[in-house]
Amino acid sequence: MARRRTGVVARHRRTWVAAVAVLVTTLLAVTPAAGAGAGPPRTAARSASSGADYVALGDSYASGEGNPPFIPPTAGNCDRSEVAYGYLLSGVLEQQGLGFQFPACSGATTTDVLTTGQYGYPPQVDSISPSTQVMTVTVGGDDVGFSTVLAFCFLVGCQTAAGYVPAVKNLGRDISLLEPRLVSTYEQLEADAPQATLIVVGYPDLFPPHPGPIVANMCPPAFPDIPVDWGNVGFLAPYERQLDSVVQEAAYQAGATFVDPNVAGAPYSFLGHDVCSDSSWFNPLEIVNPDYSYHPTATGQSELEQAVLAQTGLAGGLSALRAAGRGAYPAAAAAEVARLPRHGPGLSITEVGLRRSGDRYSISADGFAPGSTVEIGGRAPADLGRARADADGAVRVRVRLVGRAIGTRAVVLTGRAADGDARVVFGPTAWGLGA
């Protein structure tokens, strides 16, 4: 018989619900209307230069949200931090004589980057010019309302919210429709800075891909007395992977260089450092400053910088970056293929390595209810079908590598375990070579 929640635990639940209610209100207001708010007309810059050599663009993950103090006068609006990965990269490039502009802004959409700007600041694209040499960008999450989805999922539950909140109900569709918008954004940036290399930095995995290694009651870690709602985690994890896949594919289509912060086995990988981990690189749910919630910490931003340096050759200067080739994964990153694990928790992969779009590979997974249906998804937005677990609860299937983007691929199997609980199995599969 289940025990009733009383006393301290009940008070914690009431506090948590109230806190998430505040989070909903705050996050719904994150993205301002065009021209809304008051602010200075210029972006914060490390060195004053017209048409800076390096420009860091994007949303809150690029601005360093959640890591005060913020660069004046951006506190309370764009929240630009000196620990943001772009600001850290500028230190490397400044040693090579490159000037820096930092227009990234919390809550930015692709429209804010190209057209409207925020808080009285001009569009971020105004910071680049034909003389710009390097651009980094992380954007797209606010276009699909991911912050709104997070807020409602933790307030009422994802499945409930999907019944009446359009951002939750239509999340998969909205992410799929985002790709051409991102391609257009990247191509516009490249057109305005024809000499520049555009580096698209993907979103780090906020949620664990499977519940196996997660420390109990650490999600959200700010409230350890509240049991983990694995239904929310299971609902959200595939969508964040779909989002990153769309960002990756759009980068490929635009001829940009994509940086994956979730490379299995890499020292900078966010795998194992999600918000539910006991070694998280994310801020937990924040009551006093809800905007900080679920954004990379200073450590997380530093690891994003390391991912960029490792996968682009940028540490070796502009010549090394250009030698890597626009849109081509550099040899240093490709060498990590050998370290990709063939076995994850409950998952086995028969072929790991450099492969082309359309190639098939075999996977098997266990721990499902015998005879149950298992949904097969992946990082690339494609329907990989269904499989039925055998009498031992195992699934064995061949799947096709989809999408032309270069980088890690992953497969996600979703079903139910023998005890009726949700079971989500995730693992890396291959590195695409492109079509």
C-alpha cells in the first residue's frame, strides 16, 4: 500500500509546484516581441571593431545564460556572460589578432538573429560584415518553444500538457519544420560574411537518454524529495535528440561546420552530465532566478568551448580551421570513431564506424516486456519503424543510417518493461560520411 505524502515531503511538493509555476510564467516571457524592452543600441564587445573577425551569435545557450555576473548592460535582458563558450573562444582567437563581437542573446529565435533583434538591440546579423572570418551560432530551441514545453511538462506532466498546450502537442512537427528555417538562417549569415567559416554548435543533451545509470531522485536535482517523473524524461529525451539532428542536418545543407557536444567517449561530451546526473553540467531548477534553469553551468560552457576546439581545428588558428574544410568533419574528430562503444546499457551494435547514408546496421536490445511493441527512433528525424520483443524481451533489428549530416548517429528504442514501466534504450551507432 502506498504511503500518503505528509509533512515535509508534502511541503516540498507544494514548494516545487509553486516554483515551477513561477518558471512557467518566466519562461513564457523569455522571447520578447519584436522591438520590445529598453536597451542600448550596441552589442557588448570585447574589442571595439566594425565588422569583427569573430562573431558569436545565438540564443541563451550561446549567451551564457545562468552564469552571472553578466556583461553590462546586458543583465536582465540578453544576459551575456564571460563564461559563454563564444567568449571563451574569443580569448583563443584574440591571441591570433582577431577582434570579437558578442551579439548572442537569451531567448533569441532565428528571426531575432536576422531581422528583429531584442530588447532594443539590433538584429544579431548586424554584427557581421564581409571581413568577418569566424562565426559561431546556437539557435533553434526558442523557435519551437522548447522552454515552454519544459515548463508545462514539469508543471502538469508532458502527456497531460500534450492534450491542450500546442507547443507540447506539436513539438515533433515543429522541430521537423524548423530545418528549412535554419538552413535559410545559416545561408544568410554566410552570404553576409562570405569569407567566414560558420560553426554551428549543437545543443548538449539536457536529459538522460535512458534511466539506467541515473542517480535516484536527482531530476530535478533541486528537489530531492520529489520522485523522478521518468514519463517526462522519456517524453522529452527523443525530442531533444530530434532537435539536435535537425540542427545538424541544416548545418550540412548550408555547408557549415557542425559541432556535436554529445560525442560518446569524448572528454567534453555531455553524455553522463545531463541535468539528472550527480555530475551535471547544467543548472538545476532555480526558484529565485528561473531563467537560469536548465542552462549549462560554467563547466558546461567550458566543455562546449572544448568541443568546438576539438572538432574544428580552431585551436590551430584560422589556417587549421580552413584546412579542415567547410562542412567536413576534421580528422581529429573522425579519429574518435574508434572510441565509440559497441555496447550501451541494454543495447548492442554490430557495426560502428564511418558509414554512408542508406547503409544498414544491426542492433539488439533487451529488457522489454515479452511480445510488446517497441518504437524505433533515431537522432535523424525519420520513422525507423517498430519491432516486437521476443519471448525473452529482446529486440533484434536492422536499421538504416538516415540523413546526410556528418557526425555521430544514435538510435532510441522506446517501449515498456515487464513490470509495466517505460523503458528507453539509447546508444551511438555510426558516423555518417554524407551522401
